[in-house]
Amino acid sequence: MSDLLIALLLMSGLGVLLSLGLALADRRLYVEFDPRIDRIAGMLPGTNCGACGRPGCRAFAESVLAGLSAPAACTVSGPAGLKALAKVLGVEAGATTRRVARLACAGGSNVARNRAVYQNVTSCRAAALIAGGGKGCVWGCLGLGDCEAVCGFGAIRMNEHNLPVVDEARCTACNDCVEVCPKDLFSIHPTSHHLWVACKSLDEGDAALAECAVACTGCARCAADAERGGVAMVGALPVVDYNRNAVFSREIIQRCPTGAIVWIGDNGSVEKGAASPPVIRRSPLPVMTIDRP
């Protein structure tokens, strides 16, 4: 028998053995596939935004079929889509608490000072890498619109003062703006959380006001007016604790001297207290430079 024939027989035998091994592995490792997953995934928006708490629409479809999630957890689907999804599954659509992104800053260019102007820099993250950005308040929004660019639902727009405005009707709480903001100014909250501190400055008093006219000064009046410790001062900044059994009302915002703590209505409207002075200036504040000897 020639060497070539022996080699061919060996290779053929090896191929048969490998084929048998693969067939056996396929039989033992086979995972039952539910064909409904593709159908349910096809009924979802396909945005893979993660607002439902799952890494994507297909993972959410699997979770719904397993009974781990209610259809209503998909905040991107409209009422008609949720109803159709529930009908296919033979379950109730369920209910979920609507959540939206909130911005902890009100320091637009007309009330907050800039101490630097970046040429050809159109990214907050890029600007933040250069001495923390050009804002006088180092905790404030840089206003270059990374959040607007990343929002796939058109729920964020930059206003005339280079400050992001969230359209709560479009917001799906997908978390993209939270992740992209280099100043950690966005967070996700239920719309039932009406009391909101629109500031993250750790300065207080005149030092805070020198950089931003609507900054929190740390006066603690809101904390004093809140019931049962619902608002506590953490350093110079008030923090609203919704886990406490407290009654939150508009009275808490009334004595704020700058309007740093606000009341957000069901439609996303922002209301300031009676003691807050109106913001009249429409044009940007001049850039403040530091003279060096």
C-alpha cells in the first residue's frame, strides 16, 4: 500500500471521527430555541437603548417571555405597541414608573462665567481634558452638546445659552446622556420626583455667586423648610432624599435666593420660588481672563 493511500485513509478516518464528535456535541449541548423570541424582538423598537434594564431588545424579548419583565418596561414603545405585544404574549401590558433624565445645572452662558474659549473644540469631553473645561464653575455644564449629539431620540436640545434642555415627552431614560457627560450632571429620575436641585457646585456664598448667578449658595433654607429631613445639606449642597417618608411641596423652594432648587411639573415645566430673582440677561457674560505678572 502506497504512502499516499495510507495518508488518504488516515485523513478520511479522522474526518469521520471528528464528524461523529461534532454530532454528539450538538446533541448533548443543544439548547431549545423558542421561535417566539424572534417575533417579540421584531415587535420592539430595535433601538437597543437599555432603558428597560436589559442590554438590548432581544435580551428584553427573552426576559418578557421568561416572565421576568412586563411589556410596559419598554418605555420606547407607544401604547399601541405595548398593547399588541401584551396580546401576543397573552399577558397584561403592566405599568411602569416613567423615568427621565434630569440635569443638575442651570448655568447657561447668560448667568455663568467662562474663563476660557476653546478654538475648534466641539466636545465637552475634549474640553474637560484641558484643565477641566473653560467654565468658571468647575462643576458646571460646559455647553458643547455631547448630550444632544448622543441622544438618539431627539430628547435633548441646546438652548440659546448653551445649556441642555430635556424634552421629557421624548426622553426614554436610556442613560446615554448620563454616560457621556464628563461632569456627571445628568441622572435618571421618576417624573414623580418634582423637587430638584439644579446645581452641583461645592462652593458656597459669594464664591459660588462669583461664578454663577443661579448657583446654590449653601444657605440651607430649603433643608430647614423641608419636612422630616427630606432635604439634607451634604457639605454646601442640598440633597433631596426621596426614600424618606416626607411630604415634598413647592413651599421648599420659596425661600431659595438664587432659584437653585426648583419644582418640576408633570409636563417638565420648571418653577422657581418667590425669593428667586428673575433672570433678565439674554446675552452671554464676557469671558473673564486672569491677569498674570
